[in-house]
Amino acid sequence: LGAPYPEERLATLRSQVQHLGEAGGTFIRLRMDSWWLSIEGRPDRALGHLGPGLYNQRVCDEIDQLMAECEQRQMQVMLCLYNANGMVNGSVRKDGPTVWRRPYAFFLKDNGGPCEDRFGFWTNPTVRKWVRMKLRYSVARWGASPSLMCWEFWNEVVYDQKVAKEMVAWHDEMGTYLRAIDPWDHPI
């Protein structure tokens, strides 16, 4: 955060896809989340983030290029939308060894969002709107790729008993929405 992406990042990622393809690999899991290939985040001029619902076009172009690389190599992609350790897991605290992750949770009040704590992600109407917007954008931008095998909502989401019903309701709502807007009917 606060520093531009390394210039060599895309070349490194493309090289990794090429290396995997040359070794016979046919599948990658591409994480479009927090500190990896995040297309959205709290405003951060250096990174090119403008805030939730406003997508970083440099990163989107990098994903375009990685998808094209996979298409060329006939590799399948699982596109992961969020990293739970940077958004909703217990690792997003105000103190402790993982406090560095908290700034990636753009929906929190201390990052300019509407939520007091990580639990608000599951129920806040504004945040749910942002998620639907990201789903719609992702389907429109990458859904037609012959390399897109499936969607993945989370990297490492932890089931939390405190908000179990809310988590299930969120997944039901977002899964239903994603199925409705994805004409290619990718698995989720």
C-alpha cells in the first residue's frame, strides 16, 4: 500500500504462466484479491485504486493479459475474487501480528467504508452492492474467456460461528446473483 506496483510484476506473472504451460500445466488459480491482483481497494493514488466499485484499469489489463496467455496455452483459470484474510477473517483486527492486513478491508470505517467491523461485510447493503458490482464487472470483462473455468468467491474464508447465518445468506445471495448474470454458466 502507498507504493506503485513493481514494474516487472506482469512480466513475472506471465513468465510463471508460461513456465507452468511448458511443464504441462493446464490450470491456474488466479487471485484477484487484496495484495495480489486487486482491482479495487481503498483510495490509494500510488496503486491506482480509486475506492470500492471503481476498478483499477492497470490491474484489469494485467488480468486481461494473463487470461490471454492462458487462452493461448489452453490453460483453465479459477478466478478468485476476494482474500478472506484481508477482508473478513479474524486476521483483520485492530491489533496483533496481522494488523497489517486491516487496510485491505476497504469496507471498514477506518478505511473509508461503512462498516464498524469485519462482520459488517456480510450484511451491510452498501458492501453487498459493491460485491454485486464487482461480480457484474468480472462477468462482463472475463466471463467470455474460453480459459475461465470457474469463479471462486474466497481464498481461505473461515466459517465464523458468530455470523454463520449471515455468511450462508451472503453466499446464497451472491451465488444466485452470479448464476443469473453469467450466461456461460461457469461453476462457482
